[in-house]
Amino acid sequence: MWERLKEWAGLTRTEQRVILVLATALLAGAGIKFYWQVFPSVRQFEYQASDSTFAALSSRLEEDPGKEQPEQKPGPVNINTASKAELIKLPGIGEVMAERIILHRDNVGPFQSIDELSTIKGISKRRVEQLRPLITVR
């Protein structure tokens, strides 16, 4: 069928390629137009609202910079009463490790000494030494 069409149209090889490129471009353009009609563009971020919020906050800070309180360093964390969130704040203690500490505390009872932490899977004696100044068992 393609051969009959070539004979009927009388196109050279170069003309056939040009028509093929034009047809491809036409189909690609139609596909892109269809895509943008089906999936409208993402809403643009409005900077005006963020700018006004930033301006209000920065002017409030300029008016009364004394209200800003320096970050207070907390005292040692009592591992017998600390929540999961408090335990996670300790260096090297993630969610899983905090859950293990709480589970040990619930199942075995309160920690008698800081060294008892090394009995928990995943907490080495080295880690206990790193945590020693930051924790207590009061």
C-alpha cells in the first residue's frame, strides 16, 4: 500500500522525509495541546502573601528584639521518666532506640544505673559513655 501511495503522489525520498517530519511535529503539538487541556497547569505560587507575612514578622522583631529568649540547655534527661520525644533528642538515639528503652523500662522496671543501658540491643558501652553526661536515673 505504501508503494502505491508513493507512486500516486510521485514524491521523492527527501519529500517523503519532510512530510514525515511535519506529520510528526503536528502529532506532537496536538498531543501536547491535549495534555494541557486534560491536565491544567499547576497553580503558581503567590509570593505576595508570603511577603506580607515576612514583613509583619520582621517588623515585629525590629520593634521588640528583647522578647526573643535564648535557647535554654536542658538538664540531664531522666531515662526512667523521659518520653519518646525527649529520648529522641539525645544524640545517637532514634525512634527505634527510644522505643526499646521505653519497652525495657516497662518490662524490666526502672533503670538502676546508667550502665544498664548497654543491655539494650543496639546501645554499646561506647554509646553509654557518650550519653552519660546527658542522662540520669534519679
